[in-house]
Amino acid sequence: MNIGEAVKERIIELCRERDISINKLCNMSGVTQSTVNNIVSGRNNSATISTIKKLCDGLGITIQKFFASNLFSDLEQEIE
């Protein structure tokens, strides 16, 4: 799994935990629907930290909590 896939899965996981839709997350965080849709569909594999921070703010969690997931434990090396 690469970082883009892990971010995608983490966003989906957090929405499921809170029983909210991607659309609701967009409204809560102020991130455009197209941006989040591109991330969760896999079209955008490089979400910015700024976008992730906005999503975290909307969810009421810290960036540390966002990345405190096993999804980020065994990421593939991006540079070879």
C-alpha cells in the first residue's frame, strides 16, 4: 500500500466510524466535494497536508490521530 491509498482508506474508515457520508465530511471541513472524491476514488494519490488538516478539523481530530492507524505502519517506500 502506498501513502495515497492509505489516506484514501483512512478517510473512508473515519467516515464509516462516524456514520457520515463523504458529502457531509466536505460540508464539515470546507474541502470541496471534487477534491475529496478525487482522493477516495484514487484519482488523486497525493493529498496535501493542508487538505488532510482541514478534513481532520472537520472531523474534530488531530493530524496525529489521523495518522495513528495501522494503515500507515507498513507503507511501501516511495523513493527507490
